[in-house]
Amino acid sequence: MTCFERAPANKKRLTLIAVFVMLFASVLQSGTDSVILALAAAEIGGTEYYALAKSFSSVSAAVLMPMFAYLGAKDPSRKRSLFIWSALAGAVCIFLRAIATHMAIIVAAGILHGMFSSGLYVIGYSIIRDIYDQKTAAKYLGFVVTMNSLGTLIGPIVSGVMIDMLGWRIVCHIIWIIALVSALLGMAGVKVTKEDAAELAVETGSFDLSGTISLSVFLGAISLFLALGSSLIPFGSTTSNILLVVSLVGLVGLILTIRKKGNNCIIPVPVLKDRNTLILTINSFLMNFSLIAIFFFIPSYILYVLNGSATQSGLTTTLLSIPGLFMGPIYSRMIANKGSARGVLTIGMILRVVVHAAFIFILSPSTDLMVIYALMIIAGFYQSAHVCTMTTAPQIQLAADKRTYGNAMIQVTMALGSSIGSAVYSMVIAAEGIVDGLKVAFVIAMVAAIIVLVISQFLAKNEEN
């Protein structure tokens, strides 16, 4: 039993609640982002900065997640402080958004949101695994899927009513206060000393500044290239090409750093060589890449091809979230009992391939909406398996000395998969038109799902468990 597991039950409970409160703030924020940012841009000016508000947050998270992994792995006692400061950063970010007088302030505050995301996804989830045994941690991590699904289901509706009644600034004030409560709960939760946590520390050498810079340049440039390719910096323009070249330079620099520093790199070689970490990281990228086809473009298809209403279009996302309300804990228990996510991924990917194949064959300007809705409910079963795997599997299936770093890599590639998927499908649809282009997009997404299905069969149980 580790020092975290030996902590008093009431302290562990406070830490668990702190993570869930932080998750609630994150779900509320993500559920209102599209509306609040659009309203803010219209009210305070700076519409041209709109796309940057999200991309700056993604770039910041991509850089900070490996850094948080390094700090948490080298000294696990730091996790509490990292979590608290991340919650405070999230509170400041949303508070600045609430009082912003220009869109540039919101864009700059997005950098702090990267710290908020890192504290939740890299540190928060790993803390749950630290303070509880495998099966108990899996149970609580399963509730993460339920909360995400619940947030997707009712968040946009409730927040929409609140924004209509109270205004977008009031909603921001509510969110930052919730984030602040999470920080306060974290302060009252589990606290261990550096000496007690030494047995869990991973020797990572000195901080890898050159690797961090290379990673920052690579992910920052590629994220800006993808995020702004259809707006401020069109694909094929001089600036866009420069960003692409800069990202390649950063990637080459990162590869050279990994070869030179090995275990002391910001992304240690043993983690890259670990089979489970590598498979889950590739899966994370491909599953999010595949998800974008159905998550973003089916609602657009209903609006622009089937001439449906905004309510009919929005219902697709609602239906996608329903199975997650009850399947999250079930999938998490399956992963914990088997000690592997292979079974859950197999079920999820088979369903994903079937649904994508169905959309390829049935989508047409005369498709019945009820058929699409039925497929979206089925898709919800594989989507909840997707979310559950990326939340629970790293905490269960990765060895303790690779867990924090591995989780950071998985979270970073999730964001990267979404960005690249959005860019690829947008280009296909722009070239082929939405009717034929979306079918091509589903073929690409289905191939990605098949790759995940195949490589998931090579996942191995974590013998430590």
C-alpha cells in the first residue's frame, strides 16, 4: 500500500470530490465555449481573433501536459500542488473572460486554460489512481464518462437558458467560482511528503529544456496551421507554409533530442518503447481523428443537405451522449477486471466500423432523420467506450513508472487527432461537396477505426496489477 492509499479516508474523499468539481467546471466551460466565444466576439469586438481563442488553449495544453507529467513523475508529492495551481489558473482564465473588454484578452487568457486542462487530465485522473486500488479507481474513473455524457446531454440546454436569462458574463462568473472551489477542496485533500512519495518517484534526470522547446515549436506551429487554415491563415498561403515548415523543424529537433537524451528527454525513450503506452497513444490519435467525422459533420449534413432545423441538428449530439450515462461504469469495470482495455476497444471499434459503413451506404439527400438518430444512439455505445478507454486504461494498464508520462502523451494526441481530423475532413468536403465528401470522410474514418481494432489486440496486461 502506497503513501497515497494510506491517507485518511476523509482526505481521499475530499481529493476525489476536488477532481470531480474541476471536471464539472471543465464540462460546463467546454459546453458553453462555442456560444460564449461567439457572443463575446460580437459584443466586445475582435471577431478576427475568434479562431485563436481555442487554438491558443490547445497549444498551451500540448506544451504543458508533458511538463506536468515530468514534474509529477519526478516527485509525486507535487501532484497536489500542480492540481491546485491548475484549478486556480482555470479560475483566473474564466474570470478574465468574464471581465474582458476585447477578444484579445480572451485569447491571451486561453494560455492559462492549457494549465487547467493539464491539471485535470494529466494530474487529476492519476491522483484518483494513486489514492485508490485498481478496481476502486476504475469505478470512480467510470463516473468521469457519466459526467462527461451528462454534461454533453444537458449542459448546452441549461447553459443556453442561463445565457439567455443572465448573459454570458454571469455564466463565466459561475464557472470560475466552481474552479476556485475545486482548488480549495484540493488544498484540504490528501497531502504526502516528498520523502514518503520517494518510493513512487521516477528518475527522469534534469529538466529537458531543449526537448520542451522543440515540442512546443512542433505542436504550437502545427496546431496554429490546422486551427487557422480555414480562416486567418488559409492553407497554401505563405504564412501557412511557413508554419508547416516551422512545425517540421520542431519535430526534427524533438527527434534529435530523444535520440541524444534518451531517458532524460521530456518524452522518455522507455515510455515510447512501452507497448501499451505506444498502442494507447496511437489509438487516442486515431479514435479522435475518426470521431470528428460523425461528431461535427453529421449535424452539418442535417442542416445543409436535409434542410433540418438547428434543434434537429443538435439532437444528434444529445443522442450520442445518452449511452455514456450508464455504459461508462460498465466499461470501466470491464477494464479493471480484465486488467486490459482490449475487450472494450474491440467492442467499441466493431460498432464504430459498422456505424461508419452504415452512414456510407444510407446517407443521401432523402435519408430519413430517424435512421440517422438510431445510428447516433448506436454510435454512443462506441463513443462511451472511447472516452472510458482514454480515461481509465492509462491508469490501469500502464506501469506505475510510465503512467504519468503515458497519460500525458495520450491526452496530447487526443487534441492533435481532433485538429488533424477536422482539417482533413474539411478539405475533403470542400473538394467533393458535403454529400459525396462526407462519404469519403467516413471511409477514411472507418480505416482509422479498423487500424485501432487491429493494434488493440496487442495490448498486454499490466503485471504489476
